[in-house]
Amino acid sequence: MSNIIYSYIPVAIILVVALLMPPLTMFLVKTLSPRSRSAAKYQTYEAGSVPTGDARIQFNVEYYLYAIAFVLFDIEVLFLYPWATVFKGHGIMMLATVEMLVFIFVVLFGYVYLLKKEALKWMK
């Protein structure tokens, strides 16, 4: 029974550190960082030039679709790395391979869908 409790000690340490680090970091930044209340600090930064035009401009929705597709495929590819290391030599390689082929099929299906909708073309 005590071995089970001792196995949770690293998890508890990580949890405590994870809960304490953000407030501690924010407190240190607030107390140690220099403060300046000049008018130049509150101006819009545009590489030293005078800001022109309105800050509220509309972007084409295609940019968001392209960015979301990139993030989705990027995250899905990240799932391949732990899979390759975890199932290596555990005797369940056949089942794991079938599951990964299904996963890759779903990713490819999404890719083909984006191609059919012409979502990956930069300008239509």
C-alpha cells in the first residue's frame, strides 16, 4: 500500500509546482520590473513610424481557415511520436498498427476534404 502512495509523490510535487509557478512569476515580474509612465509607452508600436489608419480592419476568413487547418494537422502529427515509442516491443504492435492506420486515414480524409473545398489555396 505504501508503494502506491510513494508513486504519487512526483505527481503531487509537479502539481504543487504547477500551481505555485504562475502566481510567483507574476509577483516577481510586478515587483522587479522597471516602471515607466511616459506618454511614449502608451503609443501604438509600428516599427517607429507614426500609426496610420484604423486598428479595426477586417481580415479574410480564409486566413483563419488556413491557420486552423495547419494547427489541426500539426497536432495530429504530434500524436505519431508517442505512439511510435510506446508500442515498440510490447507485443501489441498489430493492434496498435491498425489503430494508427485508422488515425492516419482520418487525417488523410480531413486533408482530402480541405483539398476538395479548396481551403488550402491561398487566394481564390
